[in-house]
Amino acid sequence: MFLFLFLFFTQIFAVQASPSAHQLDVPFEELYAPPQPSQAHEWQSYEGIYASVYYTSQDRKVALELAQYSAQSIPRLAKKLGLSTGGAVDIYIAPSQESFLAMQPAIPPDWADGTAWPKSGLIFLRSPSIRDGRSDSLMQVLDHEIVHILLGRAFAHQPVPRWLQEGYAQIAAREYNEETLDALAQAGFVDAWIPLSQLARGFPVNAHRAQLAYAQSADFVAYFLQTYGEEALQKVIQNLIAGNRFEEALFLTTGKSTEQLDQAWRGQEAFELLWLKPLFSDTTLLAVFGLIFVVAAIRKKHEYKNEWQKNFEEDLEHVEIQKALYEMLDTWKLESKRPFVIVE
């Protein structure tokens, strides 16, 4: 029954891909130089200490804003990660979708809103004129890509753990949103969260499970920062760069095993999502999370009951939950969604 509910909600709450493409290992990437956008246009630039922004005439204003923003964002994010800023980054604003796809070391997915290439120090963004009204600002996308550059450079020829890469990038770019909450809520209904040890080995191929991995990565990084602090995460990063395995890096920093951290994280964060602190104005969303809390409480109570008693009550629980879900969905159709307010 819980599997049915998970699949049911998976279809209701459509999830979208991350705005940044997962980068490929491209030979001689560090030698790559982007081509001109077209015969009719040439790159113009704003140059700074940490970044140079290349643009065509139609994006002059946004290029100046990104140049000013990157001058503050790059050193700020490097400090938070405990990493060097490295050499200057070249940021390109592609004037068209065709140029965005053509000017990169390897062709990114169609859905990518930005890409980062750490070895060559390149970031490619799409012009506001071709972004189709996406909710994330271009500054948010830039922050996401800057994290990829900083971590990619720090790990050099080692692959950056994807939970760290994508988890911290989402937090830095303030991308933890309603879709992320939906993915976590869906998994919470059926205890389908991906174990931390599996998350450390990479993301699933299945699209919905991959989206859950993205959401969990952000949630785990946020939990770790909230529980152990920024310096502790920096130590984990340095331990990973030094060649320690995931389990070793966590233990050297926290003194806890992966299983202990996993249990603590799930126990505190799986349903509470304390770090986000959203202000809900939509009563149906409150109903969703209220129902999740009820389910969690029922399951906790069942742990202390005899087996036959537990099985009997779980059957009743399934009926009650299914009824509540359909009542909630009827209400959902009549009310409009409102955006979350994220308190940092």
C-alpha cells in the first residue's frame, strides 16, 4: 500500500532536473577555448580579479551585474568551503540555445541552465532572453556553478563526491524549493530514503530516484552544517581530498560511523526539515506535512507493539491514510499553491 502511495504521489508532484549539468570527464579540457558566438557578434567582456564575464551586446546589463556579483560570490563561497579561489573564472553568457550547446567542451543536456568546467575554469550560462521564465535567478545558477568550479579544482584529478557536489551547490544557490520538499515527502511516505552509504557511492540512474538523491544530498549537507558546523564540513572536504574514503572522512571529523550519522540524520531531518524553516500559507501543504507527521508517529508507536498487533493496526493505518490522502487531494484542486519563504 505504501508503495502505491509513493508511485501515486510521484505522478502528482512533477519534479524537474537540477539546473546544472553533471559534467563529463573531457580529455584536454584545460586547453579548451570557447568559439565566437556567431559571425555577426563578437565577445565583449567585463574583467575582474576572480572572474571575467563574456557577453554579446544584448546582455550588457546582466553581464555587468554578474561581474559585480561574482567578485563577491567567488571569495565568499571559497571561504565557506575552506578552499582556495584558484585562478580567475571565465563566465560566458550564451545569446542563443544553439550557441550554448555549441560552445562547450562537450554537449550538455537540453535542460541544463548552466554548466561548469573546473579544469578549464569555464562557466556557461544561458542568456535571460532564452531562459523561458525559469524561477531561479541567474545569480542562483551562477552560485551553483561556482561551487562546482571550486570543488572540482580542489579535488583536481579525483572525482568530487556527487552528494557533496550537488548537495552544497543547491544550498549555496538557495535551490531547496517546493519540488525538493515534494521529493523528500514522497519518499518519506514509504521509508524509501536512500541510505547514506549508497548516496556516497553515486546517484541512481532512475530519474525519480536521482531526483530524490539530489534532494537528500542537500538535506544531508544542511543537517551536517546545522549539527556540526561549517568548520566540520571543511574538515570532511579536506579528508576526502586527502584520499580518505567517505566513511573515514566522516569518522575522523565527527567520531561517528556512517550508520550512526545516517540514523541521526533520518531521525531529525526525514520529516522535520528544520534547516529550511519555510512559512506555509497554503493549507493543503500544511495538510500534507501534517499527515506525514501522523504517519511517522504511528510508525514509531508500532515499534513497541507485538508483531500480530502491529500487523493488524498497520492494515487499519493504510485504509485511514488512503482516505485522508484522497480528501486532501480534493481540497488541493480547489486551492492555489503559493511560494515558500526561505529563512536562511
